[in-house]
Amino acid sequence: MKKLFVMTAAIGLASLAACNQTPREQAADNIEANAEAVADNIEDRADYANTEAGEDLLENRADAVRATGENQAEDMRTHDADTNLSNGM
């Protein structure tokens, strides 16, 4: 229940913050938010892992998902999509 409240509050704050953002900035924020949600779900699964190694594996995977989301969002913010630079668009 607590997770649901936190997610709802985060979405609400993100929607308020999005009022003064460019579409590219909104897309970057969405990438980060989605990566964070996926990483949180993976970490929740890690809490129920049968072994320490399994828990470590899932926590490392969550860290990798967060890092990928941050990198993709930063790429979205810094590269023009029309130039076919790093973001591949």
C-alpha cells in the first residue's frame, strides 16, 4: 500500500512539473520514471530471493536498469533527435 501511495504521489508531482517543460524534457522524465519503476519492482523481487546470490543478482539488475534509464534520459536531453546522434532517433 505504501508503494502505491509513493508511486501515485510521484506521478502527480511529475505531471505538475511537466506543465513548463518541453516535449523532449517530458519524454526524458518519463524514461527516468519508467526505469525507476521497473528497478523498484526488481528490488521488491530481490527481497524474496531464496539465496544471497539471487538477491545480489536482482539488486545489480535494478541498478543497471536505473543507470540505463538515466543514460537514455540524458541522451534525450542533450541530443537533437533530428540529427540522428547518440539517441538513434
